[in-house]
Amino acid sequence: MTTHVDPRERRAFHHDTNENNQQLTAEEREKLLKPYLPEPPSDPASPAGSPERNARKAPKSVRKQKSIRSFLANQLHALVFLITHTIFSVWFRFRRAYHAVVHRIHALYHYHHRTPEYIRKDVAKLDRKPEHVSVILDLNESDDDQGNSGLEGLVHDVCEITAWTVSAGIPMLSVYEQSGILKNYMPQLHSAIMLTLGSYFGEDRKPILTLRAPLIQAFSPPATPPNGNSRPSSPDTPEPLRITVLLLSHTDGRDTMVDLTKTLADMAQKKTIDPEDITTDLINSELRDAVSGEPELLILFSPHVVLKGYPPWQVRLTEIYHVPDNVGVNYQVFLRALYNYAKVEMRFGR
């Protein structure tokens, strides 16, 4: 087969005409292309052992081997996937069953029965307790995820956690809910918490509650009880318990930092403050005044560690606790978080 194309053949290829500008016939076109076409197949009647027949059979055998190898590889991949999926499925089911059993055991041994004395007994053996506890809650549309749904379920969870916190002798509780809907119902939330505290402590021994949120005036009860009836104080009368509940949302995170940055930059441009005076201590102090100090313990009632926009400077040295496969707010997770906090060692970068 020749591979050289002379000008005459090139012209015939492009214009489909011969050198006399006459249209090529079918025979002439076939004759022109014949040198560049492959050899025609040999006669099927040739002997089975001839080189022509062996040459035709070789590609089929190669294709057959490739198809067999591809089939075996696919089956091997499916088998490995099935084994891996089975192992992980069994492991996840075993882990969930284990956590469910442990949770049930804790529920049998430790339950508050809406009695502060039981909660004090549960935490009496702890070497140390946090002064500020923070929790992350969700506003759930359905009760399939966390056990309580809607605003009513969210308020119920806040009330219960507040009662557990003050019963454990912890004076500060911050509640983070991403949307910030609780800030719109502070009077109603205060009344609901006081009703829950009354069911735990009794109407005569209810703790003093202060409910506040960043950039919102604190909401606290009046100094004088209703109807002007106050119990006479005596040296033997114990001081009433006090608790502060702080409501946080995603606007108290990045937005607060942005507003503080703009304020400090504006003050520096107006010569109100020396730029050299803007230090880390000043920023920490301003953030602490605008929001709050850092909690020692952050409790998650979700099965995974998801902070959902929680203020980042609030968790620099915070112990974060959660129980895998846990669903919903419950006393066992709260108590186990306090026990875990009592055992951790704070090294502060050492």
C-alpha cells in the first residue's frame, strides 16, 4: 500500500474530478481509494488451522478474556462493598444499642423526679463544678429529631435545663438557639421558667431568676413578691438561690465582632482612642460586656458536634460534651456532662 499522494490524486480527493475536470465515476473513485483500504477478509472456506483464520479468531479471544476479567472485577468490587457495608451496619447498630443500654442504666440510677435535693445529691461528689454552663438547642419543626417540637417544646427544654442548673448550684446558664426566636418572648419565657422552678422548689423557695440577652434590657422579677407578702428574714433563713439565663443567637457571634470592629475603627479615626490601645485584652473585655464571658462547659444534646454559628470566642477554652446517638434534651446527658467536666484537666496550652 502506497502512502504518497501526488497532486493529481489530491485534486481528485478534494474536487471529485479528474485532470480533465470531468466527474469521477464510481469505479474511478473506488480505484482511487483502493490503495488506502485494508486487505479484504480471507475466504471463510479456508482451513481452520490457516494463518488467515487464526488471525481472525485472535481478537475475539482477547475480547472474551477482557470481558471475563471485567466481569470478575465488577463482582469483586460488589463483594467488597457488600462486606464493608455489612460490617459498618452491624457496628453502627451495635454502637446505638450500647449507647441506648448505657443511657437506660443512667436513667434508672439517676433521675431528678423534679426534686432539687436529688440533683444536689447527684452532684455532691464532684470535685468541681462550672460557674457558667452553656447549651445549644434547636427549634424543631417535628418531634422526630429532638423529642419536642415547635416553640412550646423549645421553651419546655429551656425551663427544664434551668431547673437542673440552679439545682446543681450553677449560677449562670447561657442558651444558644440559632434563630434567636426566644428573644422575642422574654416575658413569656420568664413566666414559664418561674412556673417550672415553682414545681421543683415550691412557691416559697423559688430561686431568683434574671433573664437577659445581648443588647436587650435584662428581664428580672420585682424585688417585692406579689400582693406585698414577704417572708420575714432571719439569720436561719438561707439566702435564695439566684440564676442568670442568657439567650444567644447567631447575631451575637460574627455580627457582634463586626460591629465592635467598626466602632473601634471609627473611634481610632476620630482620635477618640489611640490605635495602640486596641489590644486583645480590650477586645475581650468589650466582647464580655456585649455578650458574656466564656462558659466552662458547653453541652450538646445532639448526636454530633455541630456548633451552628455559636460565638467563636465563647469556646476557646470551653469543654464541649455530647453523647453519640443521643436524641433530645434529657437529664442524663446534663449530669454526665458535669461528671465529665469534673474529671478533665485544664492545661491552658502548657
